[in-house]
Amino acid sequence: MTKTAGAPPTQHMIPIIDRMMDVLAELERYTGGRTIRELTESLSLPRTTVYRLLNSLQRHDLVRRDDEGAYHLGRRLLSLAAHTSTNFGDGAIPALAQPYLDRRAADVGEGVKLSVLDTDGVVVIAAAQGRREYALTVAVGQRMPVHASATGKLLLAYLGPDAVQYWLSRPMPAYTAKTVNDIKRLQSELATIKRRGWAEDKGETAPSILAYATPIIAGDGRVAAALSVPFLAGTPASQMERIKAAAIGAARDLSASIRD
């Protein structure tokens, strides 16, 4: 193996941390997850070693185990990534986005989130808290259903047909009376979202929570993330329009900064 410039001498390294990084790298390669047996075979490590490594990583939310026994990268990595400054690629988006999120949260008094799709659905990768008395709490690592959230529907609207079909073929529970879980109705709404450039949640996950979401468009024209603002039902119509305009403006400005 080629030695990385500036790497410390091997005698000053900790082998168990190297093994942990090997596990994380293997899970990064396989988005569908890896079982203990598969990790044992691919890494040529004893089963007990892999088991203990996974337990430690899971304790810190660096990996998670699904219902079928496969392990995946954990949401704590998203939190760490949100505090990492990079100068290239989508990895820079959380750091680039934070000032825009902070500014809009201060402007409208509501929490503002930046989210992406992973193998499990929508996950928040950056957030700014609102200061209004009843502003909803937002946090990195929060998850939302794909079919029943403004962010999820917006991200779906900009996916290719195969990817959309994959998500629509998964279970779509009705969380409230307003949840759209009929495939044809949802496909029609996705077409509307793509045409107008923003999505809304009308109380589809929880009756008391509404939201607007807008796309963050990368330099190559694809949607790299979604910016959203959740707020309580009963918010005056004038404030709702202000929130929507703020979300659209913040997404436009952030998209421009990514392309520069």
C-alpha cells in the first residue's frame, strides 16, 4: 500500500481503529448493508472481532442494524459531516448551507432544514433553529417519510423513473387523513411539484405540522438536497406566504453559491 504523504509511522497507530475504519469503508461500499458473516469474510477478521466492532460502532450511532440483520452506516456520520468543511463536491453542502439556513431561520422565526435521500428515506443533514415561541425543533439526523413530507415528495419529484418506482413500491402508510398513499395521486402531485418548483406538506405526517420544501440544484443540474421549513398548522396565511418565499429564496441563493 502506498504511504500517504504526512501519514504517521505505523508504530504510532492504533490497530483497532484501523479495523473500525475497515468496517466503515466496507459499509460505505455496499449501500444495501452487510451482515456479520459478509463482513467477516470480506475483511478476513474473526467473527468475534467484527461483532465487537459493530457493537461499539452501533453504540455511538456510527452504524445501525436493520430488521434483516444487515448493518449500514449510522446517522451520527451525517452529524459529523455537517460540521466538516470541505472544498469540493456534495460533501461541502452542509457547511455551505449553514449560513443560509441560519439567515432564513432568523428572518421567519421558524426552523430550517437541509435534507437528502438515503437508503432509508429522508434524513436531515443540516439545520437551524427558529426563535418564534412555537417554532418546531429541527435537528441533524431527523427522518421523515418519503411519501408524506414536503421534502420527501420534492426529492422524489426530481428522481428518474426507476428510482421513483422503487420508492413508490415500498409501503406507504397513512399517517393522517391527508396522507397521499395512492400511487396515481402521488405521481400526479410529483409532476405538479416538478413543474412549479416547490412542495408542501398539508399535515400528511402529523395533523398539526405543515411545511414547504424547495430544491437545491447543483452545478450539473441535478437536485443535490432539499431545503424545507416546517411550521404549525394555524399559522396565518400571510406568514405562510412569507415562509414559502423565504424557502424559495434561500434555496435559490444556496444553489447559486454551490454552482459558483
